[in-house]
Amino acid sequence: MKFDIFYQLPQADSQNTPERYRDLIAEAVEADRLGFDTVWLAEVHFAPRFSVMPAPMMLHAAIAERTRRIRLGLAVNLMPLHHPMRLAEETAMLDVLSGGRVEFGAGRGAFALNYRGYGVPMPESRALFEEGLEMVRAAWTQDRVTFHGRHYSVDGIQVVPKPVQRPHPPIRLAANSLDTFAYAGTNGYRIFAGGPVNPFPVLADRLAVYDRALAESGRARPDDWFAGLLITFAGTDGASVRAKFEPSLRNYFNSVSEIIEPEALVPGVQSEFEKVRNRLRGMQYDQVNEIMAALGEPEYIADKIASLRERFGFTRLVCWFETGGIAGHENVIAAMRLFAERVMPKFQ
């Protein structure tokens, strides 16, 4: 099983942006040394308390120059907010600069604020996403691209550079809503799932939607099919972990509940995200640890991961050590090291 790390990068009033970027890069360098497989960076716009990382590929370029092996994951590119040709070019450049280490994550996102800031109509997000993803793949694999869709149209354009990885960097979709689980299964894409949007009690039903769509399309599960997101923080005992991590966890739930706007979403997903917002606002530490996290001593974390893997069948675990952003750089590094030394070897 592979172990990854994930960043969404909120910024509290007591923090500053240069420091946040420096800490993330340093933690990615340490993750490379410790043997984590991929560092995944989220794309979020216009909400600094929730994230100050609108252009994760720029951070990945810095990480690529300071690391040797770790892969560079986008979790995820918000496809409807990018012109596909520009996104294909920038991703290919990062793949070339990093020696073929890019993992391409794609999604629509759930925050209406992102769409308003770019003047993109959110009800069009599904069509923009599907068409954009098709066009990016064409740009990577065809010498000259001719594409005519509802939203994008080009004739005979030569996109350079091409990615080092052939036919293209691995693609993985963020599966949050039921229709995305179905779309990913129908088209045979790898997926991310889990975390606050799809905690353990509902995850099995969501994965069943994916598996049904795979079967109906005549596909088998792709290799490395499921990356499960897990909030995790390791320490010498449960009480010390809680003391270090609970304020950061509360900061996350406060900041995310501020920017979820179910009323601004398309009708089919409004009720789902209203439930998510209400659930997040009332979330308590013990409940988080039960339904979407593994927080505590390494032995407890390892046992929980083993149980979750048997239950859900994930092939890689995306560890979210930095949830909420205020646990402190040194504490995050210590948690990563303890996890790498006493949890990861049990699964390798």
C-alpha cells in the first residue's frame, strides 16, 4: 500500500503566506526522505482562512527542485476554472521539469465562491469538467489537436511540451457527489474519496455506485483504483495528540463551514452539501476520530488503517496531517516521522 500526504493550506490571522509556503515545502522535502509516495496539493481560490494555495503547480515546481523521488499530485485541478489547453501546457511543463513525477487530479469543486471569482457559471460545471478533461488528454496525446465541443474549439493546434510520462500523467478524479462516482466508474478513472465529505459511514455506498458503473460499462477496477483520504496525526499518546491537534481540527471545520454554500449549487447536489455543512459545524473531536480520522498512538493508527483497508479496499492512503493548519510545523514534522517509522512499515 502507498502512503501520501495532502495539503489544503489554510492561513490563520497569526500566520503569513511566505511562512506557510516555506513550511509546506520543508514538509514535502521531509516526506520525500521518509518514503511517502505523493504530495497532493489542493486548488482553492478567494478564501484565505480556508486556503492560500490558488496555484499549486507553482509550489510543486519548487518542491520538484528540492526533492528526489516523491511524486507531485494535484488534488485537484478545478477543471471548469481553467482553459484546457493552458492546463495541459502547464501540467506537461511540470512533468518535464520534475522528470515525470506528476499525478493529475481533476474535479469540479464544491465552493461557489471559486466560480463567482472567475465569472464561471457553476451550473455549467459538469459539462465544462467533462469537455475540459477530454481536451487535456487530447493535447497530451495528439501531435496536433482538433477539438470541437460546446465550450471549447480548436483546429490543428500543436501543444508543447508533451509530458515525459506516456501516454500522459496518471489521472485521478475527486469523487464527492454520487454522479461523480458514477462518471468515474463509467469511464474507468481512478478516484479519491473519503474525508469530511464522504466519511466512513457513507463511503461504502458511494464506492458501490462506482463499482456498479464500472460493471455496467464492462470495465474492471483500474490499477491503484482508490486513494482514501484520512485525517491523521500520530503521537506518543492520545492525550498529547488531542492537545496539539484539536485546535487545528476545529479551525478547519469553522473555516470550511463558512464557505460551503449549498444554496448556490446545482439542484441535484444542494441537499447533500447542506447535510455536509450542518455536519461539519457540529463536529467534535471524538466523532472525527471515529468516522473520518485516525488520531493517537501509532499502534492505534495502524490497527485502524488495517481495518479500514479490509473494509474499503483502498490501494493508497492520503494522510492529512496538516488539517486546519495551526498544529505547528514542528509538530507536523514529528507526527509524519512517527507515522513513517511505526505505521508505514506494517503495510510494506
